[in-house]
Amino acid sequence: MRSTVRTGSSLGRSRAAKAAAAVVAGAMALTLTACGGGNDDEDSDKGGGGGKTGDSSAAVRLPKLNGEKLEVAAVWTGPEQDNFTKVLEEFEKRTGAEVSFVPTGNNTSTFLGTKIQGGKPPNVAFLPQVGVLHQFVDKGWVKPLGADAQAQLDKNFSAGWKDLGAYKDKQYGVYAKAANKSLVWYNTAAFEAAGITDEPASWDDFLQTAQTLSDAGSPAVSIAGQDGWTLTDWFENIYLSQAGPEKYDQLARHEVKWTDPSVKEALTTLAQLWGKDELVAGGRAGALRTEFPKSVTNTFSGDTPAAMVYEGDFVTANINADTKAKVGTDAKVFPFPAVGDDPPVVSGGDVAVVLKDGKASQALMTFLASTDAAEIWAAQGGFISPNKEMDQAEYKDDVTRDIAKALLAAGDDFRFDMSDQAPAAFGGTQGQGEWKALQDFLKTPSDVEGAQQQLEAAAAKAYKG
């Protein structure tokens, strides 16, 4: 169902606060502790397990697939693609299959829809939106999980994450990659130069910190306005903290219109930052020309780096690959500031699904649901997993490890990325829907009412469809 992402009964403010506290406690601690198909047993290979490839203690048995060729599609490029490739290479080593990776671009649903309708779907694809998973299932494009993949999923994932990959009483997906999307990363040298010793805990503190940094000569906040998905994440954190979890769920289901006063309040709050050109690296015009990877390098490299960049745990992949900054020393992180009573806890993730069924496709899904794949991926950096049985020691650094532990500590009491729950036409397509409306709002943050009207018109059309 498209709605809330937690399981069980409705979640009240007190339980949401406890989940938030778990994540916030972990995120705060990290700044203190951081330092620099069927199972064919006869044909199975016990190859490399965990982050240590070549180990004989594999947690999952895979069939021999010599001569099989698979194609995997996902949105990742650059360092994220390179890190995932290590997982695919281990699968190849252990099965004999040959796997190729195809980046989908930001319009994942359009890319995959074209491939499927053309009769050439990839074997496995990672969908970044729950709404797209539901739409693809309704079209008959996604195949249910096999018994072996289901067994790994049941063993290694909590009910909340399993439910995210299920639809209409069938299990279709594995959330192999998760994200904590309630984090702000900062350049420690910029903070020190401005005399800032305390990380901001409230929105007012955050704005004051940004002003202090700007006054000291540092571009305060780097915003990836060219990638509309980052702007939806900004809005969701503010809205969840300010309006509360129940209202968040209602807006995610479009039971509340985008013209609602709660949306006006959130956009007005967001405009307190976006409306001050001196607080945004390159100003609003510069932000609208900045892609996500550049927003990270703008913060941790160059002669006049920005001081802060908002985004999820995956920022570490770009810091590690594209800058000389060291996570935990040069680059630290604090929880997204509380706008209302509680700090927000927004999670995201990518769900692996089978588009072209067969023994090889199901074997890859089994591997992706295992602790083996999670530990190999974690060892590369820029990744966290909702796999609760994996060895947390495999994470590349203490910062990422603490973020992952905090996400697991929240259990099933979390809120999933709102735009990813929406139909792709509204929440997941470049140049239209929420992405476009928030880019327009970044350009003209004084026009709150106009942004609300634009958002509601797009949402009404997409949800009706």
C-alpha cells in the first residue's frame, strides 16, 4: 500500500519521538567517537563472504551459473556505482555468471518502462521509489521473490523493511540499500574559523550558525538545486518535524492537499534559508546549477569551500572519492535540526526487484538479501544497510557505523521519504511534479502560495492517474 511505511498500529507522537531520539543519539555520538529461484546445493559455491571476499565462511549458498548473463539497472553513477560493482564482482566470482550494470539516470521509471515495453528489461533493477514499485507491479512488470531470496529476507530484515518491498500480499523487493536522510555534514575548518563550537540542534540555531559562517566569509550552505530530489528531502525533514508524523503520512497519501496551512508553514520556514542569497553557496542561481556530487565537493574542497551540505549518509561516498577530506576529522555530521518539538527521522532506500525472471535473477536477489552482500558493500563506504544481521564492523568508518546503528535502533518506527511514496510523475521525475515545483520555489522563495498551487495541481493529476 502507498501510505505510511511503518508496520502495525498508528504511530503517535511519543513513539515517533523515541524513534527520533534513537537516531539523533547515534548521530550525535558519531561526532564524538569518529576517527579519522531454487537452491541448488550440489552446484553451490561457498566463495567469499562478508567484506572479506574469498573467505570460506559464506552466509549464503549460490548455484553455479556459468554462461549466464545478467543486466542490473540502478540510478547510481560515480563512486556509488563503483562501490556496488564490488558486490556484483563477488556474485560473478561465486556463480560464474557475467553481470553488466546500466545506470538509469534520474528518470528511473521512464528508463525502465521504455526498456520493458521494448522487450529488453534488465534482469534486476533497483527502484528508488515505493510508488514506482507499486505501479510496476500493477502493470505486471515485476516478478515475486523466489523461496531462497524470501528466506534470506525473513532472516535478515525487520518487518518494516520487508513490508516496504511487499504489495498486495506478495513480496517483490529487497531493500538492500537504505539511507538516513536526516543529516547535515559540515567542514570542521570552516566552523573553527568562524569560532563555532556547538552543532546546531534547532532550526533557529541552524539559521544563526549559517549567518555566523557567512559573516566570517564562508558560503554557509551548499544546495544541490539542479537535482530536484534533494529539494524534496529538505522539505520532508522540515515538514515531518514541524507538522508531525500523522500529518506527514496524510500528505504522503495526498489525503491532505498541498494547499494545506501545514505546507504553507513548512515552505515559509524553508524560505528563511532559501530566501537569503548570502547564506547559499553561489546564491539561488548558483544552487540551481549545482548537482548533488558538486554540492559535496563544494563543501570539502576548493579555495573557499562551503561550510555545510545537507543530505544522507551516502555523502561519505563522494567525500571519500572526490575530496581529500577525512570523514570524522575534516568532515563531520549532525542531525537535521528540530523545527518542531522533535528532530525529523526520514529514511530512504533502493529496492531490488526482478524484471526478467529466471534462476540467475533469483540467485542475485538471494545474494542481495544476504549478509554477505551487505558486508561487501559496507566495506566500500558511502552505504548503510537495513540488514540487521550483518557484521557492523564491516562499515568503513565509525561515522557510517554509528549512522547505521542509529537507523537500526529506530526499528520499524520510521518515516520513509515522502516523494518516494508518491507516483513517479509527482515525486520521482526530473523536470516535473514536486521536483520542478521546488526548483521553482528555490528560484522564488517569496512565492509560497504559488508554490503550493503548483504542487497541488501536479499532485492531483499524478495521484488521480
